[in-house]
Amino acid sequence: MVYRRILPLLAALLAAFPAAAQFHTMGEDPGSVRWNTIETSTYRVIYPRGLDSLGRAYAIALERAAGPVGATVGARPNAAYKTRMPVVLHPFTAYSNGQVTWAPRRMELLTTPDAFPDDATPWMTQLAIHESRHVAQMQAMAQKPFRWLNVLTGQGGTGLLAAVYGGPAFFEGDAVAAETALTRSGRGRTASFLEYYRVSFAAGDFRNYWRWRYGSQRYYTPDYYRAGYLAVAGIRAHFGVPDLSARFYQRIADHGGLAFFNWQNTVREATGKSFKTAFAEVCADLQKQWAADEAKRGPFLQSELVSRVPRRFTEFEELETVNGELYAIRSGITRPTQYVKIGPDGRETPAFMLGSTSPLKYSEPAGRFYWSEIVRDPRWPLRSYSVIRSSDSRKTRSLTRKTRYYNPTPSPDEQLLSVTEYLLDGTSRVVLLDARDGSVHKSWNAPAGMQVLETAWVDGTLYANAVTTHGYGLYRLPDFTPVLGPRAVKMEDLWDHNGRLMFVSDLSGVDELYAYDPKDGYARQLTNTRFGASSFLAKGDTLYFSALQPEGRLIHKVAWKKLRPRLADFSTLPDFPFAKKLSAGEPQAPEQPFRLSKPKPYNKLAHLFRFHTWLPAYVDYDGIEELSLDRLTEDAGLGATAFWQNDLGTSYGFAGYHADFQEGAWRHKLHGKWTYSGLYPVLEASIDFNEREAQYYYLAWTKDQKSLLLKTQPRENAAGTGPIPSLTGTLRAYIPWNFSSGGYLRGVVPSATLSMSNDRFQHNQLLYRTSLNLRAYTMERTPDSRVYPRLGIGGELGLSFRWTPGLFAPSAYAYAYGYLPGLHETHGLSWSVLGTKRLDGMFSEPYANISPRGFGSSVRNQLAAYETAVKASLDYKMPLLPLDFALGPVAYLRNFELTLHGDYTAFASPQLGGSLYSAGADLALVLGNLAWIPYPTRVGVSYNYNGGASYADFAAQGLPVERHVFSLIFSVEM
């Protein structure tokens, strides 16, 4: 029927919700946390009880940002809504981030300051401006001409429109432009933000916008924040169109909501040129600016390359020397993050894996490396810690536990560490630790409004860099006396050399090495490189550093005597591209008066069910979340669906009505699912009504009276006028323990499931089913250009049984899987072994899918009758033919992907046995986007050749088996 062709399209549209609609949660805070709220005219800020000062500070910052961020986008944040925008503060995590999500609409802020900030803006200020700009962007999708869609679909329609009109790169680029225009710094006023474009343009690598936006499997590409900023800020500044974003949204309204290719047409109308030409002109002009700057700053320091030139983009950072040997943190598009030793010939020897860490510092008195590493709570994703770790040549250990310490620096004379601590209320301090056991010696609280970042010892005196509203500055402890700055340029990577405080700054427009001399109070620029340098290290009479080039961030060296120090004037700031014109184009919106409410308790129970999206169609979102082509028509249909999710992201689910036309008649189904993750075990409940008729199971002898058969018939209602509709329910509890650290993903997940239905066995016996599972895994992280983790292994054990002893046989299974490197650095091998065992009982049910690929459900059900079965699988995946070709905004063709695969299944019972196999290949085209779906998409074909010792027997039994099986591939990664 027609609706079966249309509704899969609706299901695919759901995948375009910016935060994956149902939708997306950042995780959970500890379930024991109690919450308060404080309100402004725009926002309802939800924060942990006891942190009133933090809640108040963010409420003020957000409200002050509301007017300015809306000036050039055409709408004030939350202007289209009558109720206040929820903002949830998460202070218990050691990570720093923020997001605005639609469906349900909310802002979530991880308030711990960034210990490695991108720019000289205080963390709270940057979050308030950047995330408020996102809220302002979304208002156009909730006003005319889209109010009808919001009535029809709720907030999900707004999220869908955001994907159709704009997408992640536009949103983020526009938000970075706003933070650059409205602050003294912002990422647009840093050398590092566009540094790879600078290097690429100088090498003649002028890619079109779509290649910068969607990247490449073969070539390194910066993230889409940068591509979006280059397009939005570049066109605004180069063509003098400060209200470009407002025009973008106004054009949608002017065209009644049907503004196809709106971004391209907005640029054409604003500049008189096609988007392709305008973007190319921005890039060409940017290259001219950079070339003029280089001519002005030259001649440049001549250095010698130390590391080898890699085949794929690789970065070497945070250099350190130990016993005369050079070490660095290595990462890349095909390499996980590792600490490596660099030999005299540039050869790299891995030392150990690394996770989310600070730079590693070596202590001569202790003979150990020290660093800070973020370690998450095993159960609560939004509670994590930054602990101090150390390592010698034999063992790595944690010096502290459940702390919030960052950036350790060893004392050169004794076994002490200076670290930065970030407290839950947003303040910071410097702490001295014993380098042997992590005990606290003393601490110094930073002044109000100051975020301390790093520390360094210089001739027994401790110095720190910190960010305030005026930018970066250098300070002398213990009283935080300013010695340089603050200024709106970076001053980072502190270390001592011959009684001088060394640091990296982008004062010249690129990152260079500077030295502050406490003796005369002057700062001097020591290096002068073409594209900038970082990770400086003194080793004897040689200076080592990392410098960016097209192949990666590689290690160079130069003799100290070749440096030409010169006084640095920090009163004159660099002129970064676009920045001045962006600021000049921002209207000065007057600050509006506002009131803050008094804090009041937030009732978690009262906000448990927050309905945010409803659809005039049935959609099982869990079923279509991965957008498998095989399931689209099963999980979408005529009907209605409503979704809910609470503010804290701990309660979410859906309820739906499905009208399904089957065998010439309509079947009216009801479905529902609810997940609550606010307790230590995650609880899931689901219910399905009228999927089929309720069944009555009974035993019957065969005609020869030699064996019993299990037969079924529909259950009749009490009046005998028709069948009883089925009613099934499932309760599941599981604990998603996550022990990831040190660059490895590790987890253990125990789960228990109880399934019930109104099916009956003879004598009206209920048919319950219980399943117990235990899963565990450990593996490396997967770099961008790899298809699998380089190494990994996992396993799962399971047991499923009915409460009918001796009738339905319990089933047990064991599953193991893993990953190995392929023949090429981008290839990967995946293997798995699955074994099942049917225990005592007359009849069995399929529990784990033991059939090889290419065989259908009938074969799967047949194999469930055997007592034991083992399935082994191998997949070898390889990227092919990097295309990097854009069909405008409609689709971006990245590369092809070939997977060679094979399955072998052996099965046996006391008197029977056999085997089946399949071998084949998948060929898929990998797209960066497809129409309105802004996520990686795979489209292709799968082939399986089926065979085995039992193939002919199964075919003779009338089972639907085929030698050659082709199927289509369509999947979306979200």
C-alpha cells in the first residue's frame, strides 16, 4: 500500500532531529542529588541543591547574554515560547561542555571550567553566549510560518526543521562568530582555531566548503565548527553582511517555510555571488591576508625535522625528556592516543596508552611522569573526577582518587606537586601535594572571578596563569600578584628554563615561545615561525617543538643560539581575520532589567513525564534509531505517537497507537515504553497490546501416538464471540558500569529481564520468561579513519527460561567477540564466536540468533530445536576509493567501504547434527550526509552465498533457503 512507501520516509525524517530526538541525553547525575530552581524572565535554571551561588551566577550570565546574542540572528532567546527555557547545570563532571537540544527543548551546561581553554574567555561567559546563540537560532523554527507544525508535532518538528534549515556546521559556526563578536576573545580571536586552514592554503589545498564540512576518510579535516565559522564569519566580514544569519531565517519565513537550498540562496542574495564563488573568495582573501602577515613577520626560524613524516595525518604534542630520551603524546586519524618514545632516527616506540589527560611532566627527584586524567564514575556518566596519575618504567598508578585536580607540575627540588583544583561552586585554587602519596600540604584560593589553569616553579617561586574577564594573565603566588597581563591573548604551557618563566602565546598572530624574566619584569618573544609552534622543550643546547604542516604536527629542533629574542609588547593585540568586522557589525543592545526569583526546590516526581513531541503517525523510535532498511516498514505506520523526557534526562519513553492493515483487515495496536535511569539500576518497562491474538498452547499426540506436539490456537473471549487481543509486557533492569580510562573503553553490564503475556498453557498456566545476561568489554578507542578499534575483546553470557519446568527448555549462550588490525592501517578484522546450549525440556524457543547471514527466520527457528550450536563469524572491513565529492548540499560522497564476511554454524542433538555457512561481501557507499540527514549514512548492497552440509536437507523440508541472497544496505550512524 501507499502508506508503506511513505511512512518509512517519515521514519527517516525523524533521524534528522538535531539531537537524535528522543532523543538525546548527556547521561545522569547521581540519583541521590536533590535539585533547586531559580528563574529569570527567559530561563528556568535547575541546579543541585546547596549550590545557590552557582545557579545565581549562571542565571545572571545567561540573562545578560540574551539581548546581545539575538541582535544579528533576528530573535531573542526563547521569544517564541510562553514558558521559560529549562537550563540544567551539571557541576559534578570533570568535563567541560554545553549543549542546546530540541525535543525536549533545554540547555545543559557542564559547569566545571575547561582546564585547557581554547581562548581567553571565562568559561561561564563563553557558555552563556555560545549556547544562548543556539537558543536564539531555534526561535525561527517555532514562529510563523511553522506554528502549525509545532501544533502538529510538538518540539520534534522544530528539531526537524533545524536539520533541514541549517544543520550543525551553520549553527556552530554562527555561534562561534557570536562569541568572537561579543567578547574580547572567542575562538575566532585565537591562532589555533584556523591554523590548519592557514597551513593548507599555503600548500595550495583549497577545498570546497563541503569537503571542509564533511571531511575525508583519507585526509585530515578539522571539525565542522571551523568550517562553519569560516563560511558564516567569512561571508559576514568579507562582504559586509553583519545580519547574514537574520537574513537566513527571514528568507525562510518570506518563502512560507519552503525555502529550498536556503543557505546557498541567502548568500547569493546577500553577496550577488553563488555560495561556491563566495566561499572561494573568502578563502582566497584569507590566504592573501596570511601571506601579507608572513611577509611582515619573516624571516622565519630555520629548524630541523626530528620525527618521520607519517603516511596519514599524525600529531606529536607535549614533548618531554627523560634520561636524555625524547617522549611525546602521539595521536592521529589512524592512531589512538599514546605516549611514545622518539629515537634519534625518528622511530617511535609506544610506551603506554592515554585517555583524557593533561600534558605529562617528568620529575627528576621522583623518577616518574605525572599527569591528570579524567576518570568517570562507573555508574553515573555526569559524575567524573580528575585524578593525578604517575608512571615509571614499570608501573602506572593513581596518586589521588575522586578529586578535581588538573595540570600537575613537579617541584624541581623536592617531591612536591602543584595542581589546580576546580571546586563545585565554580571557584578554583592551587594545591600543593606530596608527590609520593598525594596528601595535601597547603592550598591558595584564587581571587573571585579568576580561573587558575597551570602552575610552574621558577627559582623556588610558584607562578600560575589564569583567565579573568580581561583575558589571560601571569600571576605570582601565594597572593596572585599579576606580573603580566591580563590580556585577550593566550598565555599557556608554562615551564621554567634558567630562571625564566616560559610560555606560549599567540600575540604575534601565531603561537610562539615567550619568556618572562622575573629579574627585569619583561617578556620576550623567543621564536618566530611561519605557521606557529607549540609543545616546546629544552634539551641541552637544543630547543625542540611541534609545528603544524599538511602531514601533521611534527617534531622539529633548533639550536638555542639561533634564537633571536625581542621584547614583546602585550599592549598591542593581534588582528585576527574577521574579528574586528564581526564586532563592528554587532548592534549594541541595551541591557534589559531582569529579576531573579528566590531559589525553590525542584520536584523530580512532578516533572517525571514531560511530553514534548507527538506525531500523526506511529513510530517505534527504538526500532528505527539505527535506520535499518529491514525494519523501517515494521516500525512505522498509520497511527499516532507521543514522546516524553524529563528535564534531567532520567525519564523518557513513548506511547503509540498503530493501525496496521493485515490480511484484509485492520488491527489496532497500542505500544508503550518507559525508561528510568535515575536509580542505580536502569529500569525499562514496555507494553504491547493487540500485536496478534492471544494464544492457547496445548500438547497433542501425533497420529502414531509416538511423540507429543506443541500446538496453539487463539484464545476466545468469555462470550465466545471472538479472539482475545494479545497483551505482552517486559520489565528489564540493568547496570551500565563503565570503567573506561587510560585510553581504553571498558565496561560491565549485568541485566535481568522478565517478559509476561496473556498467552496461556493448558490449565490456564501463565507463560513468563526470564532472561539473565552479563556483558563485559575492553577495547581501544577508534580513530577517525579506522573502521574498527585496533584491538579489543568482549564477551557475554546469557540464560533464558520459562516458568514451565520440563516443558520449554531453558537456553544458555556464550558470546565472545574482538577486533584485530588489518593489513593496512585503516583496515580492521572483527571476529565473533557464539555458542548456545538447550537444557532439559521438551520444546525450545529461539533466543540467540545462531543462523549464518543470508538465512531467514525460518532457519533460525529450526536451529533452535538443536541442543547445541556454535556460530563463528569473521568480517574484514576496508575503506576504498576516497571520493570526497559533494552533490551540493544534497549529498556528500566520502568513500566506498568493502566488507568481506563469512559465517559458519555447526549444530547437534543426540541423534542429529549438521552445519551451514554463508560467505559474501558488503559494498557500501559512505556519505557524509544524505539530504536532510546530517549524519554519516551507508547505502549499498550485501551478498551472501549460502551452503553447508545441511543445506540440502533444509531445502528438502521446504524451508525457504536460497544459494544466492542479495539485500540492500541503508543505515544511519547517530
